[in-house]
Amino acid sequence: MTEKLFYEDSYIKEFRARVLFCTEREGGYQAVLTRTAFFPEGGGQSADTGFLYTEDGIEVNVTDVQEKDGVVFHYITGPLKEGEEITGKLDFQERFSKMQQHTGEHIISGLVSRHFGYHNVGFHLGTEEVTMDYDGVLSQEDLEQIEEEANEAVAKNLPVVVLYPSEEELKNITYRSKIEIEGQIRIVQIPGYDSCACCAPHVKETGSIGLIKIVGAIHYKGGMRVSMLCGFRALWDYRMKEKNIVRISNLLSAKQEDTAQAVERLGQEINRQKEKIRDLQQRYVALCLEEARKKAATAPEENILLFAEELDGGARRNFVNGAMKMTEGFAGVFVGTDEQGYQYVLGSRNQDIQEAGKKLNVRFQGKGGGRPPMIQGSLNGTEQEIKEFIKNI
């Protein structure tokens, strides 16, 4: 059994220990120490990371920590000697952040349970995102109420109490637990808010959590998946969003509090311009078809091909449908440039359009297909090369 210092004091950043054994494994080494402050992955929380230092000053990275049958295995990047003394140093910024998130989760889940009777059926605490899965649906108003009360718990700076009750004492304790637990049960309590069986380190007072912010919620497996950030993660998220809103505000020449309305107005203007562009493109297609009709009157066997840098899907199909009625050959639209390639729509009422498409794609490294009388795809080639190739199909 490994002595677990993280249960004695969750704020231990550095410790001394002796190497019991170290063996090679795929991608590195694994070491077992007499004692450790590195928390192994468990309870939905990822493992601590950091470094081990030998007496010779050699630094070894701790990339993962796992527990098996009470023994804590440290996955490390270099070998250690059996019996040597080492110093372990946690990435405490990461550890403290996880403690903030995990303690915040207890408050949120406790409130959800108290107000709505929903259970936390899934929890993930990684290096960035924190998610909680509940077996019931929460409205936006519900989430705002929970968030408000959670931050009130932070402001009260309540003690986070850890209990190791006996079997007899446990009978008189009400607590949450997602799974059946064998052996000694560790209860983490936040007075007035939560009581939960949990194996992870937590902050000592709720004030150390900092801001609790619910940043997202989606319907998930008949319930809700709620995303949350606490403490410094919430601060960093706010800074990122603040930078974005300031930039958007400047780009739109609008006050920060008015950016949503400004974006709505911009979207409406863009839609109006798109309508104008669609109208102009249809007029352009009509003029091109009129010109093609004149040429087809004297040479109906000639292909009718239109090359343009921009043309939407509706305009492309309209041109090809109209041009197919005028020619015994191929009618097509190619949108793009010689340098960047073309997207195409090609059709014919008289020719084998699928065979033509295969040949076209082979010759110009293209891809695409469809059913007669029309196919579509993309290819690379020049306007002159494409026209000449289709002429000789």
C-alpha cells in the first residue's frame, strides 16, 4: 500500500519518498513510491502531473498516475533506482485548479439534488472542461438559480469537511454516491449544501473556489450535460470572452452591451445583400442563356460552357437546365479560377454524361458524380484545357 499524502493535506506541493521499484513500460517507466502526494486518476478527475527529482538532481516527468489495489503507480519518462530517495513536486497550479473545479461541482450537484431531486450520473474533470451529467432537465432559469446559490456558498467561505465514518456512523449520514463503495467510505461535506462520497482532493474552504460559472448546458441522454468553470479557469474564460467582445465591439463600432443587436442588424443587411446578389446572378444567367440561344440556333451541336469566378448553386443549375435544351452536346458551368481549380455542373440530354464525368475527373484530377442528365464535382485545370477536352469527348 502506498501512503497517500493527498488525504493528509490536499495542499502539499512537495514531498520526500523512497522508490520501492521502477520497471520499464511501453512509452516510459512506472514507479511505486513509499508515499506520494500525486492524486491518481479517479472519481471522474484526471491524475496529477509534475516531477520527481533524484538525489543526483536528475529530473523525471510524471505524466500520469494510476491506482491498482491500493498501490499508486507513477508513469514517468525516465528510470529510477530501487531504494533511492526522491523528491516529488506537483504541478500545483494544475492541482489547485482541479480542487477548485471539483469542490465547485459538489456545490452545484448538491443544489441540483436538493431543489430538483436529480442525480449526478456522470462527471468529467480534465485540464480544460468540466462537465456534469444529470438525469433530469434543467431550464435556463433553473441553471441561473443554481449558479446564484452556488456563488453564495463561495461567499460564505464555509469549511469543506472530510469524514471517515465507521459503518455504524455511516447509517446516520445522508450522502450522495454514484456507485456502490466497498471498504472505508470517505465523505466530503459542505455544510448546508452537499454531502457526497468522494475520493478526490478539495479546497479547505469554499472561498478558495472563487467564481463558479455555468458556461453551457445541453440535453443529453434524457437529462442535461452541464459545463462549468471555477476559480482561475472561470477568470481565464472571462478574459478570453472579454477580448472577443471588445474586438467585436470595435469592429462594429458599437458599445459592448449593444453588440448582439449590432450583429443582428449586420446579419439582416448581409441577407439583403445576398438576395441582391442572387437576383443579379439570375439576370446574368438569363443574359448568358440568351447569348447561347443565338449561337445554338446556327450550331446546335456545339457545347455550351460558362466559366465564372462566382455563381451560387441555384444559378449554376438554372444555366445548365436551360442550356441543355439548346444543345445536342454538353452544357456546363465551371466556377473558380485556373489557379485554384473549378467546381462544375455538367449536363446533357443526348450524351453519356456519367462516362463523360469519369473521363473529365481522370484527366483533371477531379471528383464528383451524379445521375443523368446532370453531374457535379470539382477539378483542376485551365479554362482552355477543359473546353478543348470536352469538345473531344
